[in-house]
Amino acid sequence: MYYFLNRIAQGLVVIFFALTLGFLLVFVIGDPVLMRVGEDASVEMIERYRSMMGLDRPIYVQYIDFMARAVQGDFGLSYRSQQDVSSILISRLGRSAELAIPAIILALAVSIPVGVLSAIKRNTWIDYVARVLALIGQAAPQFWVAIMFIVIFAVALGWMPSSGRVTDQGFWTYVAHMAMPTFVLALTPMAYLTRMMRSTVLEVINEDYVRTARAKGLVESRIVYYHAVRNALVPYVTLTALQVGNVIAGSMVVESVFSWPGLGRLFMNSIRQLDIPVVAGGLALVAVIYVVLNLLADLSYTLLDPRVRN
């Protein structure tokens, strides 16, 4: 119990610093009043908006007010659209999840069997091919892979639509539009998780209890999948949680290339347009997602390995 309380406290500290960074962006990037009314506005209008936005108060008062509203999920209005930031983030988060969840499922579905097969076929052509492909997937820049997919599958072959999110032309049209960005998002975590699964299985199959299982005459497939893989999942779960965070980060590039209207594209556009409330809210949301994922990973340890529970 103390361990989980400690982890929750650490997560709250991370969220606190993310919120503080979001508040400081207002003063680091530029005058938020000028961003909202434009540089051609009169002095009277600038001062009126400064008072309306509460920027004429002492900084510590603004900070306390910002944190109090942020705890309630209130990040104010977007400088550009004048819409509620929380509503914008929630709507875009759902669209990002349409890519992120299938990408993680695909990465898990491929990395576990390929990593295990690469480990049990160590130093064979299967192992070499799996390691080379994983290395390429890990090293290839996502924006380059995304562009290559568009050039090959959309432009040259015409198999897939190049960009956008279409929901009013049938289910398979929607799936076709999300197929390429989903695979590109899955590629990097797939490579990392494959290498992790291979290395952990190689480590586990040399343990004494695995040798004992072999000495008892158990079938090799049972030894691998019921003894080696289960114990190899503990460090694998840790990296999986981190890779979900990397998928969120990678969505900024992938969604921009494929014109997918998700959270990542919103974040990139808001940075470019200096829409600070949206950027601050996005930072807080990503921090919360990271913290929750890491807490879930810690909780899964106790289910996978009783030694951690003790």
C-alpha cells in the first residue's frame, strides 16, 4: 500500500509541474492579450482585455487562480476559436484514441509472438530477420515512414486514401483512412516491444526453474508459453506503458502528416498559432495520461509477479 501511495504522490508531482509549465508559457512566449486582440488594437482595447483576462493582477494571484481552475479541468477559452479548451481537448482525444488504441493492440499482437519466436530460434535466419526489422522500425523517423506510405500506397498504387478522417461514407472507408496512420503509429512501439520480449525471454529461458521444467520432460511449447513468457511479461509491461506515451507523442507528427483531426494535430497547430490555453491544457492532459498509465503498469506487476506484491 505504501508503494502505491508513493507512486500516486510522484504522479501528482509530475502533474503539478506540467500545470506550472503550462502557466509559465503564458509569460515566456509573448503577451497573451496581443495574441488575442492583435497588435493593431488600440491601447484602450488592450487594457480592457488585459483586465478581462485577469492579467493585470499579481503573478502569484494569477498562478493560484490558474491552478484552482486547472484542478477542475477549466483552462479557459482558446485564443483562436474562443471555445472552451476542455471541450476541444476531450473531442480531439477521442479521435486520437481511434488511432492510438488499435496501434497499441497491433504492436502487442505482433511483438509478443515475434519476440518469443526470435528468442527460441536464436541465431537462425528467423532471428536475424526479426532483429533487422525491429532495428529498422526503431530507427526509422515516423514522419519519413508516413510520407513513404503515402507515396507508395496512396499515390503510386492507389490502394489507400492519403489523408483525412471520413465517417459518413461507410465503415470500410473509415477503416481505410485510419489504416496507414495506425500502422505508422504502431511501428516504433512494435519494434521496441519485439526487442524487449526477445531479450527477456532469452534471459528467462536460462533460469533454473526452466531447466527443471525441461528435466521433468515438459513439452517445449508449454515451457515457453506457460513459464518463460509469463515471467518475461513483467519488464514487458513497463515498456508497454512507456510506449503508449510514445504513441501519444508520435501522434503529433503522424496526425499532421495524415491530416487526422486528433489531439496531436491540435497540439501542433496550437503551438504554431501560440494558442497557449490549448497548449497548457494539452500538457496537463498528457501528464495525467502518463501518470495513469504508469500506475496501471505498477498495478499489473502485482498480478503478473507475486514477488512484487510481497
